[in-house]
Amino acid sequence: MIEIKDLRFRALTIPSLMIFDGTTAVIGENGSGKTTLLRLLAGLFRPESGSVKVDGVNPVPGTTGFVDEYPDRNVLFSQVADELAAPLRFRHIPCSEVDCRVKEAAATIGFGDRLNQTMDTLSGGEHVLIALLSALITCPETLVLDEFDSHLDYDSLQLADALIAGSGARTVIRCTQNMELAARCDKIVVLHHGAVLHEGRPEEVFSELEPGCCYPLSWRARR
Amino acid sequence: MRLSLSAVEWHSGSWKFDADGVFTPGIHLISGRVGSGKTTLALLSSRLLRPDAGRVEYDGIGSRTLSFQHPEYHVTGSTLGEEAGSYGVDPSAACVRAGLAGREGEDPFRLSRGELKRFQLACILMRTWDLIILDEPFSALDCQGKLAICQSIQENRSSIVLVITHEQHILPRTDYLWEMRSGRLFGLGSLPGALSLWESAPGSVRMLREQGITPANLTRDDLMEAVCMMHG
């Protein structure tokens, strides 16, 4: 569980917010503070005042699985195999186990025979799939995903969602502009000018946002 | 005016790109799985990449522009004002159009990714071009931003506009649909007929197809109209 109290950081002000286990979507217009909030949740920023606690402690970078919205910013190494292996090597996992887990992970997205490929030859979408696998490979309890879905086609998105669902992560927080994805989450947090405008179950939040352009089309279809 | 790709080939290791196609004025929507060659098509069509075989020919095309998938690749100025100046557009007007009025003095890298994308697209679409290639123009934009870009794209219908996208819900009125499949370009035809052939169709179109409904086109209004047909 994530608990935010009296948070202030740059333009972001959140007096109180609880994010329970399950999947939470963070939505809002461009510049509303979504990425800033996600970076605080991942421990990449420290609050200027107030607190962010994940399971009662300050989030620590490296323990939370994190995917950046800029595909290139996820890349540390030149080769796909090294990129996937890095989080395991940083934890001093034995080499034989690293090799095994890297091969297993790569196979899930059809990269089994592309481990020696260099990262700079991948497409933007392939970059974020590798970044997602790198985030998942250590089986983190908490996953923070910053709008990686905007780089993926429909089928790749289904694949990514299946990987996330099967990862065992207890808490998943994802920023998205895809309202169909948000509608499938357990909870939605709407940011507006650095503050929480709405929070709640998708039914509650989208009833507040109707008839705006972000109301999910599939929900109109089921009426 | 037309852009022609004639027996174009490009190779990267064992991966091969090949394309034959003619693009005339109007809006051409191009989709495909990740890694299928969409960005390669954008680079070849804009002549930033030279084909290994075949020809990319411009007939009557005097001006062209390419919007990169990643807006950060475009940044050359230290302020939004300088950045707008590099496109040859009025800084104040560009900021207003991008919803960033009065922020000409800000560092582009202090913007959110969505704000930067809006600004970069505003700068490009404030000028008139014969050939406009937009690689993932909707990525990172909120729904209002996507609708605004759709409007701008539709205002450029007299140009040749290539829109390469994974966008699932908010799309411009499209004249011709193309698809990249494992490195090969396929022309699917005009709408609505082409929609039934679209393998990488967005979720909204798949949902309607499953109900036996074909939207007239891909705009939000078209999709809403089709949803209404589901309810008789």
C-alpha cells in the first residue's frame, strides 16, 4: 500500500492519498503532474515536504520496477541481453541463473533469438517492451509505469498487459492517456494542475468526466 | 503532386524493409506492429535514409517536413522562443497554439513530454508543407491535444500527409489506409472498405468489427456514430 501525506514537490500538492494493492491508473491533461507523481512513487524524487510511503517505508530506486515515458531513458547498455540482465547482475544473482532468466524473459516477447541485437537498432515500441521486461525481471512488489503504452500497437499492448498481470506485482501504478486501459484498473487518480481532482473506482471517476472526450468508447457501447 | 516508393529496399542485419506505393494529396494513415518498419518508412520517405535499392521520388513536392516519434529529438534551442524561431514561426503564436501562452522563455526540457509534443507539432503545423510526415503524433498527448492535432492534420488535406500511429481511439478523418507487416508496406485502400483488412486495427475498430459494424471513417464522431448503430 502507498500512503501520501502533506506532499509538496514543485507544482504538485497532495494533502492525502492512499493507493491500495491492485492496479491504479493516473490520468490527467498534459503538464498536470503525472510524471512527477510517478517519480516520487518510484523514489526517483524526494518530497520537498510531506511523505510518500510504500508499505510504510520511503521508496528506494531500484526496488520498484520503473518504466520511463522516454524510451531512450530506460537504456543503460548497448545490447538487449545486457539490458535485461542488468537488474539481476546488480543484485549479484549467479551468472547461470541470470542467463536462464534473461532467456526466459526474452522468449515472452519473441526476442529469444535477438539477445545479441544492439538497443539502437530497436524501434521505439521494442525499446519499451525491453524496458518493461527489465522492470519485471526482478519480480518487484511495486511497478510504476509511465505511459509506456503510447508506444505500443493493440496486440503488443495485450501482450504487455498479460506480462504485468502475471508478474506477481502487488501494486501497479500506471500513467496513461488510453482511457480503455484506465477503465480496466481498480482505481483511477485524476490530476489537474498539480492536485488530485478525482479519485475512486473507474465508474465513479468517469461519471465525473462524462461527457468529455476521455470517456471510454467501450462504455458507451455497453449502454 | 505525389510521393512514389518504387521497389524500395533497406536492410539492417537480417531484417529487410521493402515498399512499393504512391502517396497523393490527402491523409494517409499507416499502422503496424512494433518493429514492423513504420519509422523506417518515415525516414526513407523523408529522404533522411537512403534506400539500398529502388527509388524514392518526389513529383511536384517542393517542401517537406518530418515530425520524429520522440519530440525531444527535435530540440535545438534553450528556450521555447528559440525553438519556435528554429522552425521559422512566431514564438508567441506557437506557444498560444500549443496551450503554453506566455512561456516563450522556458527551457523545452522543463515541459512535460506531452507539452513538448504539442509545442513541436504546433511549430511544424503552423507552416505550409507539400509533404508532411508525422511519426506517432498522438503519443503522450491528452485527449484534447489529440483532437486538436486531428483538426490541424485535416486542415492540411491538400498536402500529402503521412500519419504513422499506434493511436487507439482518437484519429483524423483518413483518406487511405496502409499497414506495415514484418517490414513490408501494404496499401489497404480507402475507407471504409479498407477497415476489414486492417490487421493492426485499434481496439475501438476491433470492437465494432466484432459486432458486424463498420464505421464510415475513423474520427471520434464516426466511432460514436457506429456505437449508436450498435444500439439500433
